[in-house]
Amino acid sequence: MRDLTYPPVIGTAKTAFRLLGQRFDMTGTEHVSREGGVLLACNHISYVDFIYGGLAANPSRRRVRFMAKRELFAHKLSGPLMRSMHHIEVDRGAGEASARTAVEYLRAGEAVGIFPEATISRAMELKEFKTGAVRIAAEAGVPLVPVILWGTQRLITKDHPRDFSRGKTIAIRVGAPMHPTGADPVAETAQLHAVMTDLLDATIRAYPDAEQPPGSWWLPASYGGAAPTLDEAARLDTEERRRRAERRANKETGR
């Protein structure tokens, strides 16, 4: 796949990371193969996860084509950039087309990134997973590699002001490849969720204590933080969807 934009974007991002004094704690990146199709399943806690998630494949010299929401492609600035890097547009109301594109990319030997939770987790814990990740990996016949990001939520996420101050640690944990068969997508998705839950737990516990003291808003409630519980986050998500639907309805009626 021809890439004119992706290499300079990566270079610019790495320069920004240095200017921000960010420290990277990365393990397991050897699990991303250097060639052949591979699907990376990432947790979702920040608006910039697709930028940092791609670093999981950087040591293998791979460029990840992320499946991202349609709104990013509709924007006049981010849209052309996303298309130039061959990311995959996802219509949440009709995901079949994006799934087919992902399978085509994978069969052609590309690295593709997917967020099984579909939306950002306000709880900072793993939400319920969609079955798309295991279905796509099984159909394409490629390994499914779990990836955990931690620290990205401190930069920019839902309900909190952005904070690009210097010196934050970004942790990236890559797990061993899984090989879904597609025989039971629900069970295989539950297995993926369990693996990523364990990986997230290890990542949180290894994160510098000085950067996530008890009561931190970016730390899950179950770890002594002030983030909403999964149930509370689900309620907030429902409220957000309701407000979004109201805005769309008002716009359509011209109010």
C-alpha cells in the first residue's frame, strides 16, 4: 500500500512525544509480526488512542490501519489525512462494509487496528466487547493481538480538560497472539476480554505510583481512583447518546 503521508505523520508524532517529555513503557511488541496480516485489538480510553496504539507495531516497522468512526472522515481536516493513511471508515449503524474492508486489508498483508469496545470507556476499565474483532480475524485467517494502552487518558478523554503538560508516562502492553476460529464468536470475544482484562490489571499495577495516586480521576474506582464505575459510565454514555440524538433531531427540524 502506497504511503506518502504516514511516514511524515509518524515522524511528527515522535517529535511531539519528545517535546512533551513523554516516557514510554512498552513490552511485548515482539508479538506483532514483521510481515503478514495482523489485527491489533486495543482498549479505548482516549481520543488519541489510535496514535499511540500504532506504536505497538512500530518496532516491527508496521503501519497500522485503524478502524475509526465516520465522523473523523467527514471532518474537513482530519478526513483527508485519515484517508491518505488508509485508515478504515466505520459507520456504527452499518459496520458490514468496514468489516469487509478490514478483511481485505488483512488478507493483503496489512496490520489493522480495532477497538472492540467501539467507544471510549469513561470507567477506564474494559467495557463490553463487540464480536467484530474475532469475526474479522477469523475470516481473514490472521492472528489477533491484544494491546493495552494506559496513560493516554491523562492527555485527552471524555468529561475532562485536555492536559498536554510534560512528563507523562505512556504504557503500552502487547499480549501474545490469539487465533480465533469464528466457530463461537461470543465465547472467543469473552476470551479476548479476559486476556485484555488481565493485561490491563498488570499495566495499571506497574504504572508509576507517583503518577496515579489514590483518588486520581484517571484511575478506575476498583483501584481506588475517582473514575466512574462501569455502571455509572454506562449511564453517562446513555445520557450522551440521548443528547446527541436530540441535537440531530433539532438540526433536522431546523430549530
